[in-house]
Amino acid sequence: MWMANETHIRDLINRLARLDSAQGWTGDLNPTQLAMLSYLGQANRFSKSPSHVAEYLGTTRGTATQSLKSLQQKGYVAERRSEVDKRVISYELTVTGREMSRSPAPLQAAVSSLSTKERQTFHQLLQSALLDVLARNKGREFGLCKNCQHHQESNKGPYCALLDVELTRDEADQICYEQVSG
Amino acid sequence: MWMANETHIRDLINRLARLDSAQGWTGDLNPTQLAMLSYLGQANRFSKSPSHVAEYLGTTRGTATQSLKSLQQKGYVAERRSEVDKRVISYELTVTGREMSRSPAPLQAAVSSLSTKERQTFHQLLQSALLDVLARNKGREFGLCKNCQHHQESNKGPYCALLDVELTRDEADQICYEQVSG
DNA sequence: ACTATTAATAGCGACTCGAAACTATTGCAA
DNA sequence: TTGCAATAGTTTCGAGTCGCTATTAATAGT
């Protein structure tokens, strides 16, 4: 038996992600594009701009712009400019894009062979590591809307106190840029 | 409380790797080069060729060649041709390369804030997922020499029955391409 | 109105990626 | 021994990411 040290865990995470990505190259999307597609499929309507995508994935706005344009050209996303702030663009998944974002990967299959208990532990450990890294980078959490300080339950349903808008049940389960756990 | 499903775990792994990589861009190395450097720092003398690097990282020989040449030009690795098989090249870390490969990353810091028990569990879960993915891809394990079927303890020290060579203590702790767990 | 800030974009050079073609060396078998 | 297949490494191609540095447009603050 040997010590599971920090370097080994880091290497495992990187290798897993890399092998998973390597599979993702098949098809006409590369790993970055696939990750963006997946993010857009989970994000709420306030969190689908190039800036949000860039911050979530730890890349630059420049790359986000290019990748999203590429996705748009391939027909997986459609752009929509905001009426309120004309600088803001929101990228919505098309039907094709939604299908693509749900295609299974080898890593998912591997994870599903774990027991429920193991999965929960795994998720918790990854989440913990992620929050730690984000704190160090001053990055945003991008947690779920319903796990947010500003999330409230009014008599009409879910409500966001920060943006002062009513939400659908689905939206409460989505990723939000503004999410602050508390 | 909600279910920790496969997709979320996959996304967490990918995001962690991505944020970790994003930091890796600082300096004159990119994430792939850094990963290769890290691998070479842990691999034994039989596992340092472009092919091995490519297979470990799930990329192609072409990319491995280019990246290693780039690392060589920057002075982090040195190439050495094998006497036995003149096709084979082995890339050794230089002193500068060894320093660079040990520079800490935010993800390592995050992992080290976990308890020893958590780290062990984390490591085990990641290892399990990795073996599963590798099995699906028919990929090699690249485990440690000393955890191998062919590893033996002779009166002179560690010994590899497959390659019929004697090993140093250090080498038994290194990554080996030929490793088969048993 | 002037200014600072913010969102998105464009261009540059270095690089990764898959894929395919290519060279050199080795191994096997007739 | 000669011939051929397999293997190790390289090269080239086009598409695309990445950090970086402008640049444009819209918004916010004074």
C-alpha cells in the first residue's frame, strides 16, 4: 500500500479528462466545443453569453467567441441578442445541438459502473476540490439556481431576488452565473 | 439533496482538468507539454518514447513528436537514441525540466487540503474510473513497476522478469509501459 | 457631455489535434 | 537470403484552441 499523494490525483484527473476528450474528437466537434455545448445545455437564460462560457471553462472571451461561432455555423447553437443590453448575446442550443450534447461518453459509462454510494462520495470530493480551485482563482462557482442565496419560493413558484424575476421549475435546476451558495 | 449522476461527475472532472490547465498556460508551456513533462518525470527508462507518451495521454504519435521536439527546443528534455533498436528514442528530463515538472498547481493545493482518508478514497475512485475507461478503449494501464506481474524481488533487489533486467529501487516506483497488474 | 467600464470581436503567432503519407529499422518466414 | 510486413518516428495538411493585444459598440457614472 502506498500514499495517494497530490500529484497522482492531479495526474489521474488530467488523464481521465484527456482520455475522455480524445473520444470526443470523433464527430465534427472538438473537446472545447463539446464542453461549451454541454454547458449551454445546462445553463439558464442569464448565463449563456460568450463571457459566461469563457469563465465557466476557464478560457478567454476570444476563444469562446470563435468556438461559439463555429458551433453556430455547424448548426448546434443559435445566437440571440438581448433587448435590454444590446451588447449581450445569448447562445441557445438548437434541436440538433441538444441531441449532440446528450450523446454518451466512455467516462460516463465508467462512472455508472460505480455504486450509488461511491458516486455520491466521488461527486462530493470532486465538488470540494473544484470549490477550492475556484476560490484560489477567484472564479465563480456556477452552481445550480436553486442552491443560491437569492433563490426563493414564492406562492407562484421559484423566484430570484437578485435579478427580480420569476422562474420556472426547470430553470431552478439550471446552472446560473450569479449563483452564490449560502 | 439531489442525485450525483454520471453527467455531473464527468463535467466536474472535465472542468477541474480545464481550470487546472488554464493555469498551466502561464509560463512558456501549454497544458499538453506540461502533461508530457510530468509523465516523463515519472516514467521509467523503458517508457519514455513518443509512442509511450502518446498512448499515455490518449493522443497521436504525431502530436507527441511535435510537442516533445518543442520541449526539447525549450531545453526541458533531451533526446537519446537507443543502441539496441535504432528506431527508438527516449526523452530524458533536463535539470530545468525536472524543476518545471515539480512546480505546484492549484489543483494540487486543493487536493492537499483534503484529509488523508479522503485523499485515499478519491484516489481509489479516480483509479477505478480510469481503469474502466482504459478497458473500454483497450488502453494500457501505465501502472507502477512494482505493482506488476513481472516484478520480482531477487536477492540483489527488484527485477523485471519480462524484460530480464535488474532494477534500482527508484525504478520500481516509476511508471512502466509494460506494467500488468496481477 | 465626457469618461470609464463592459461585451463581443478580430488578428497574430504558437501550438494541438486527427489523418494520412513517408522514412528507417527490425522481425519473420519462405 | 531475400522479401515483406510490422513498428518507431517524422512530416505535412487543414481546422481549431489558446494567450495576447487591439478595436468597436453599448452602457454606466460623474
